[in-house]
Amino acid sequence: MRAAVFEGVGRPLRVEDLTLDAPRAGEVRVRLASAGVCHSDLHVVDGGWRHHTPIVLGHEGAGVVVEVGEGVTRVALGDHVIVSWMPSCGTCRQCAAGRPWLCEEALEAMETDTLPDGTMRLHRADGSPVHQYLTAGVFAEEAVIPEGGAVRIREDAPLESVSIIGCAVATGFGAVVNTARVERGSRVAVIGLGAVGLSAVQGAVHAGARTVVAVDVAGWKLDLARRLGATDVVDAGAGDPVAAVTELCGGADYAFECAGRPETAEHAVAMLDTHGAAVVVGQAEGGSSACFDPLLLSCYERRILGCNYGSSDPRVDFPRLVDLYMSGDLEVDELITGRRPLDEIEEAFADLRGARAVRTVLDCSARPAGPARTS
């Protein structure tokens, strides 16, 4: 089984052969068709987030179930699935409260870069273990993941496209419809037009917002936002984006921060109208901070909401988003600006780092003409 292994900051990812153990009780093995390259992975590669190494990164993928462990009931052999990096256990305090996107068992596993039982399924030829990012590790041909991390979808949906529903689309779209619950007729601003932000734009359109202002510094992303339904766009590099949004709509009822930067979180709060809500969706580097005037929050009842994974229940929301995509009511392929084989993982990160891509999708099944590179 081939996988892209990350050894540490400053070292390139290398595709090498690994041994993948059989799934244990409550686990499944998925043959991956595709995987999206996300800024969360880039944070690890560039050192903004620290994780255990060696590790197989990647948390946004789709494939087919090829083996199931004892006691698995949610999926069966041959099922087409989207990988969820938040495999809810169903029994912890958060899951019991109806918040599977905050599963305590899954979050604990993410701290150790293992599966929820604290062990690893990936090994090198010498027997040394390899960690697995966010219980997923989908920059690979195959992965063993918790049963809760494999969400069954309809078989006519193209796996090479719907893989990005498992993170970018679910997060951005869900931030609007689940976290904020945007009402019809609302004024919405979306800051940061990566795959998450553009999915938030579509979520706002779906929710019936009367004004959807898309904010970014890249003109080509602003053009794409217009095609996806934004009513107005603001070039954040051409002046004060807060003043521009306020002038356009009198202030936002909802402002979605999807860039993952402290300054854009500040902008989201500042552009709110009375009783508006700023929804922090983007994943900033750990230890950063943002500033706001607390008097304005109390006087005008402005709110700040955190959003993890679009407050999504993957078993409910993933199939629903796939249906919207298949009916033409949700654009997914427009968000995929590049497709590469797994062996071009470094080039995919370079595209993301250089703001040349919204989402690059890796073909996990593509084999190089010659022998695989090894570290």
C-alpha cells in the first residue's frame, strides 16, 4: 500500500510502500479514490501545527469499503463512502448531546495521531509505526479508519469529486445552515474564498440570503464567487474591506471568517450590524489572538460564534450535500481547480501555498510509470 509520508518541517513528503494492518473491531478499510489537499494539512507541513511524525496526512477523501472489522454495522463491503475526520463515537458527552462534530473520543485520538483505541495500523518494512492524521490519513491508496469515519453515499456520485464534501464543503456550507442558521433575507459577508469560503457563499445562497458579499484579495476567486451566487464582491487588497462591506449593505447580519487569520476575524466582527453574528470558521495557527471592542458587542448585541466542521452530523449532512450536488443545486467541481496523482503531493502543496488553487484533488489510485519513490 502506497502512502505519502511526512517526516517533519522542511522535509518533502515522499510516497513509499507501507504495511496496512487489517481493521480491528469497529473499523473499516477503504480503498481511496481521491483526496483533497486542505490548508489544515498545509499548517502541519509548514510547521504552524505540530503533530507526531512520521505521519500520513490527509483528511478529506472518498473511496470504497474493501474490508470490515468485527461488529461493523454502518457500512458493508462495496459501499461508496466519504471519509469523515470526526468519527463520532455516539456515546461521549458531546455525541449524547447531539454534537457529533465535537466528539470527545475523536478529539482525543487527534492529539496522539492514532486511531481512537490509541494504536496505529500503518508500519514501515522494519516494523516501525507511522501515525495517521485526524484518524484519516487519506494521502494514500488505502486507509483503515473508524466505522464512524466512513459515511455511506449513493454509488452514482463521482468519488473523484465528492471527496471534498468531507471537509471543505461540509464545513463552509454547514457554517451557514447549521452553525449560524442564516435566515432568508439576511445580509451575509464571507471573508476568504478558498474551498470553505466558496462553500459558505453557496450555503448563503441556499439559505435565501438577499445579499452575499464575497471578500478576498484574489480577483479570480472573486469572479468565481460571483459565478457561485455572490451578489457583490470586495477586493480586500484595494482598501478597507470593513468599510466596503458596510457601504454595500449597511453592515452584515452574518460575517463568516474563512481565511484562518486573526485580522480577518477582527474584520468579521467589525463589519457586523446590530445583533449580527461573526462566525469564525477558518483554522488559524495555534497561539494567535484577535482583538475586538467588547463595548460594541454588549451595546449592539453582536455575537462571535466558533464553528467546527460546519456543526455537521456527517451521517446526515454528507448524503444530503451529495444529493444537492447531483441535482445541480450545489457546485463542487467548480471548487476543484487542479487534479494530480498522489506522487505530485508536493506540487499540490505548492499550488495551495502560492494561492494558485482553490482545491487540488489527488488521484490516490494512480501509479507512476516507474518504481515508487522511497524516503
